[in-house]
Amino acid sequence: MKKLSFVAVLMLTLVFILPARAQSFIDYGPARGFLELEVHALAGGSTITENYLGCFPEMTQMNSSPGTMLGAGVTAVFGIRDWIGLGTEFNLRFNRYRIDMAVSGGDATSISNIFLRNNATYFQIPVYMQFRFNVSENVRWRVDAGLYYAYGIGGKQQQDIYNAQVNSLGQLVSTKISTKPGYFDDNSTFIHSYRRSDIGLHLATSLLFNRFSVGAQFNIGFKNIAYIADGRGIITPNVHNLGYVVSIGYAL
């Protein structure tokens, strides 16, 4: 998140210190081209928002930590006018995040410390309106706002569960269980599995220097991706994807 904030501040600084020359800041004339293509690389963080503590009273402590998000893709923007276009992207994203929690038994004689490492690969397609501003003759500031659709094509969950329990003799017995189930549509994932499809908000901003671009993207899912099948439980928590990345691109 700090890297994303730094990029946003840097871009806004450039917007104000580079005055527009040779053309208007907003050009209402025809688009420069019918189709603009760009390839890009993505790097940042991914995590989830959740309400586990409100759903499961057995959880005495819970923490979700962002992990690394890496990806790459191609952008296509159809010019409507010079200042506005209709854009879409085809991205492959590799998401990682961690969840740690403590779960106590109802009889207060056992406690479990659970460590989850989630890895999910998504194919993502945002569709958005792009607003373009001429910062200078060779620099354009672009702002994107729209929605994205994502589909999970693979993933794993690394589970490390440490159990401590007092037996009938008053002795403390500890055990460790490690498993690696799938992430999507797998009944062995902890608490719940995850739906493959997601839809949400896509916001982005970038600066284009001739052919090279640098920018930042923010995505938050609208869809509850928690999935409980086969009657494993009657409570379904509220879980949403959250991602933020820095992008580096090259216009074709």
C-alpha cells in the first residue's frame, strides 16, 4: 500500500509541475487513433475483507495479511474522442495472502492455532471509461473507472494447524497437521471454499511518457466469494477480494 501511495503522489506531482504545452489540457477533438494497444506488467498486494470473528464465536483471534500480487496483460482502448475512450484489459494475476487465527474449544481444554497461506490465479477482464488529459506535449495523464470480471483458474491453500489439548490425565498434548487442498471449489479448504468468479470495482490512473507508462490500479470485489457446499455449515461468512498494484507498460 505504501508503494501504491508513493506512485499516486509522484504522478500528481508530475501533473502539476509539467505544464501543458502545444495543446489543451483537455482536447475535445477527434481521438488520435481508433485503437490503442499497450502491454503491461503488474506488481503489488492482494488480500481479502472478511467477517469471521462476527460469524464464529470460537475464534478468539484472527488476522489477515496481504501478500504479493504479480501479473501481466494487454490493454486495448477504443478512442471516442481525444479526451475519452472505452478501455478493456486481459490480465493474468497471481494472488497471495495469509490468514492466522486462534480457535478455542467449547470446554476450554483445547486451543488451535491455524496458519493459512492462500494462492490463487485469476484471469481478469476490466471494462472501463478512460479519461485522458494532456499534461505536456509528450505526457498524458489517464484515469480509468469501471468494473472488472475475474475467473479463478487455479490455486492452493497451505494449512498448518497446531492443536494443544489437555487429556483425561491432565497432560498437555500437542499435534501438528499440515495439508494443501485446492483453493477453488474444494471441500477440504478451511471453513469454506472460494467461488471462481468475481466482479467488482476497477479504478486506475497512469502517466504515459511517449510510449512508456507508469500507473496504479485498485480493485475491490462486490461478490461474496465464500462458498460452502455439501452442508458443511449453516453460516456463510462475507468475503471479498481486494487488490492494489503498480503497473509499468509499453504502448504498441
